[in-house]
Amino acid sequence: MNHSIFRLTLPILFGYLPLGMTFGILFVGQLDYAWWIAPLMGLIIYAGAGQILAIGLLAAHAGLLEVFVAMAVLNARHLFYGLSLLGQFQGAGWRKPYLIFGLTDETYSLLTSRERSGSREEEQRTDFLITLYNQVYWLIGCATGAWLGSALTFDSTGMEFALIALFIVLAIEQYKALGEQKPLWMGALCAGAGILLLPAAHQLIGAIALVTGALLLEYLQARTPTAPEEYRHG
């Protein structure tokens, strides 16, 4: 194990273990499947909120097509920020498919906020290990929760707050790395607008679309060449 990368991913570890356990407990509690299918789902699908959503749909006897569409809509947010890493993943060779598959909100936060130095090959190796470690944490949580849920009965109320706490920690780390408040305020305002203007089922996607549009406009404005001083004053 690479100890420096392990220390870097500790916030993800402390978030993914309880959240994965919550998923595992809910999985065996609401679905009539063997406990080991829960970590198998985390291995193949690897979508925390999507997996929890799938439990509710499957428990309500929804069809596989309905589950697929719902998870696709929920995880469509990855399209908005995944494109920004294509240059970072360029030339990654055999690592690239897994880097794309294993990209989660938390992994994205680490990949974009950590200090980068050295060769592209070494940086991509580090990105690969960060992505791999994070999925391993998720799998351990899923397996542990499913096994405990099949063997014991206990109240898991409140465990889902681990995801919210994890996002708060990652937002603070992003602020420390970037040193700018504007993205945080833009995200907060767009989230508020989504809550006020959209139904609950579309608030997440709507807020992401709003903040993506706002950031794109700011980027285009920053790239617009400014006229030379003599032309501005005639």
C-alpha cells in the first residue's frame, strides 16, 4: 500500500465505510437477495447514491429498465465534470478506462485539488491508485454492512448523514486548494434556485446544469480578449 496516497484518501475512507455499510444493511433488509450481491453491485456499478436509489426501486418491484433510466438520470451529473478530466487522463493507456469508470464526486474532488508534480506517467499512476483505493473502501463498506445486516438486527437511522458530512469536508478541501470563494457561492445560489424552482426529482440535475452554465459563461468571459488600451480610448 502506498502510505502517502492512503493518507490522502482518508476523508473518503471515513465517509465510504459508514455509507457503504448503510447501503449493505438496507440491501439485505429490503431485498430478498444473498448478502454478497451487495458488494458485487458495488464492484460492477459503483454508484453510491444510485445504488441506494436502486434498492428502493427494486423493493417497489420496478423493472430493470426503470432502474436503469433512474440511475442514468441521477448519475448524469458525471457528464458535467468528467469532461474536464479528459486532458488529465490523456495518454493513460490501460488505466484510462478504469479512471473513467471509477470517477465519483469524491474521487473527482481529490484528483482536482491535490498537489501535482512530476511526470505525467507518475501523476496518472497516482490518480489510478486514488481511484482504486476509494472503490476498495466502498466495497469493504458494502460487504461489511450486508454481512452484518444478514446476521444482526439494529437501528441504522442517521447513517445516511455520512454522505452529507463527506461532501462538506470535500468542499472545505476544495476551498483550501483553490483559495476562491466564488465557486462556493455560485454553487450555493444555483442549489437554492434549483430547490425553489424545480420539483424534488429534478433539483440535483437542475442545480448542476445551472452552476455548469454559470461557470462556462465565466470561463468564456475570461477568455474573451480585451481590447488594447489605445482602442478603448479612441
